[in-house]
Amino acid sequence: MAAGWRAAVDTRLAVMLLILALVWVGLDLLTGGRFLSARNLFNLSLQVTVTGIMATGMVLVIVARQIDLSVGSVMGFMGVAGALVQTDFLPVDGPHTWWIALAAMLAGGAALGALQGALVAYAAIPAFVVTLGGLLFFRNAAYFINKGETIAPLDSTFQLMGGGLRGAIGTTASWTLCALACAAVLASVLMSRSRQERFGVRPRPIAIDAVLTAAAMAAIVAFVAVMNAYKQPGTDIGMGIPVPVLILIGVVIGMSILARRTAFGRHVFAYGGNPEAARLAGIDVRWLILKIFALMGLLTGLAAVVISARLNAGASATGTMAELNVIAAAVIGGTSLAGGVGRIVGAVLGALFMQSLESGMILLGISSPLQKMVLAGVLILAVWADHRARKAGAP
């Protein structure tokens, strides 16, 4: 049974969840119960979405032994560009304004990512240099195209993608999604066991699957209950799951499937594990690198949609230093800077860990400079832990 548990549970993710739980309990005690209040957890779920979305893409970038320092600047640039599309080229609150702006920001982010990827892959310029240049170029380009002004307000339908008072789906829809998610978890476990038996593979002990399934369902129910417990200001109406959180969940599911169950994902991990072997195996590594950066750009464009919709504005300073939070989230979540190892879900947990620390320090009244110093120390500690794990031969 012990061997079955070791095979069934990702030890690194389990340790992360335990540390996160301890941090939450500690912060709640220090803040007099404010940290684990429905209001703070609702806001925390919103705050983690932008970093979480980009961190899922950064996992593949780092796994492939690359780096992207430009994500914060690209997010700011695309936020300003998307705001200009809505205010200067289309009627605000027009029937098609929101989705045209959404498509433009996604396409623009993917194009900028592909451009940088092409410079890395085909011009053989190191990713550090290309994306450092991108960090400087796109940040100043954002100031250039809007002359340093904040562009607001944005389309009212577009704003729903940022959360806010109307940007949540309500209690009834949230409980419905909760039931569907629990059913999907159960169906996934049953289908996995059936598939293993069909191919003659001995499945895990049913007790282990039962415990893990019950734990997953309990986590889903608890999350939805907390989201529904937060009421709209001045009313008894529950907010429900915010739209940005649903976007993040969709991104995590899609990126997890892409990373683990497609040829593209397998090629990324193969290249990160041994670039020379990947070339000899016939993988077009230059085209692969371009696609990785294009995907990172696409997710950065999506993050720009969420943050500009939440702010109801396009501002040039949006996303400043976001690249550090994104890289830190990926590394804390178990992505090795040496390449070849990374976890999509781990990156989101890393983002949640970072945002939890920042939220807790805000509630404790800790100054912003000291907050950044603490987060920098956490990043250094995570890199040291990764180095120790690789030195010990851990995956």
C-alpha cells in the first residue's frame, strides 16, 4: 500500500500544498482571521489569475532551456493596444467591440512572441538578450503609442473578463459547475481504471483512488463554497466564481493536456532534457522554439485582456516587474532552470504561494519594499532547493 501511495502522489506537489496550507494558517492567525475570510480569498483568487496564466507558458519556456524576460512589457503594450482598439477604432459598448479587442490582443501577443522566438531560433540570438531587449522595447512602445496617458473606460462586456461586481457567474451557475467538475473527476478516475484493466495493467488499489477522488471533490466543493460566501457589497447575493478564475482553470487544463498528451509537449520536454538527442531524433528544434515563444505570447495577450478588463483601462505601466513574479511562480512550482522538468499545476501553485505571501503582508501592513525583499528571498530559496534536488538526483 505504501508503494501505491508513493506512485499515486506527486511528492513535490504534495509538499507544496502542505507548505501552502501552513502559510495560510499562519497568516490567518497573524491577521486575526482576516486572511482566510471569504472576501480576502475571493480577491486572492482574482489576483493570482494574471500571474498564473503567464506562468503556465513560462513552464514550457524554461523547460526548453529558454527564458522570457519581456512578458510584463508585452502585457502592458497589449493592454494599451487593446484599449486603443476599443476607444479609437471601434465604438465603445458596440455589439462586436469586446470580441474584436480580445482577438486582436491574443493575435498581437502571439505575433510578438513569435517574432522573439524567430530571433532566438533562426538568428541564434540568446533568449536572454532578445527578451531583455523586448522588455525595454515594448515597455517604451506602450508609452509611445498612448503618449503616457491612461486609456479608459473600456467596453462594458470586455470588463466582465476582469472580474469585478458583474464579472462573476453567481451562486447557481457556480454550484452547477461544481457538480459537473466533481462528476468529471469521478469519470476520469473510472475511465483510467477501465483503460488500465483493458490493457492488462494492474490499477492502483481502489482505496487509494477513492481517497484521492474524495479529496479532489472536497477541494472543489470548498472552493465554490468560499466563492459563493463572498457577497456583493450591500446585498446578500453571492458572487460565485469570477470569470478570470474560470479562464485560468481553462488555461491550466488546456496547457496540461498540451504539455503531457501531445507531440508538441513531448518534444518540448525531450528538447529540454537533451537538446542534441532531440535534434538527432529528427525534431525541428528551431520551429519548436518559435512555437514555444508564440504560445508564451498568446498567453501574455490573454493576461493583458484580464488585467486591462479588471482595471477598466489600458495603462503603460501595467505589468511592470511582472516577469519576475511569473518566473518565480514557475520555479517555485517545480520547474527546473536547468530545463527538462516542469509542472503546469505546480506553476499555478507557485503563483498562489507568491500572491498569498504578498496578500498576507499587505494585511499585516508591511511596506512594499520589504514585501519585494521577502519575495526575492523566496525565489532564491526555491532556486537553491531546485539545485539541491537535481544534485540529489530527484526528478
